[in-house]
Amino acid sequence: MKHSFYDVKVKAKVQADVTRKVVYGTKGKERYAFKAVTKDGRSLTAFVSKSDYTAAKI
């Protein structure tokens, strides 16, 4: 699955394959995110809505 991430090093949005889904925070204050890796090995994180998180097939 592809998703749009903001790459800080190149200061632009990039499309990358989502490698995993992550939940941050405590119960009741969760934040949902997709993780990806750039071609040169840097990690990317994009915070998404709960509906996007649950709909994603990873």
C-alpha cells in the first residue's frame, strides 16, 4: 500500500510503501501512524485518522 509522507531531508512530500502500522499514546489518547522507509534507509512517519488506520490492509 502506498501513502504520502513528508520527507524532512528533501523538504517535499513523497510516495512510499507502508511497512507497518503503529499506535502511539495512552488509552483514550491514541495516535495512529503509518511507517515507511526511503530508498536510502531513512524512516518516515505519517500520522493518520483512526478510520484510515483500520481500513489499511498491511
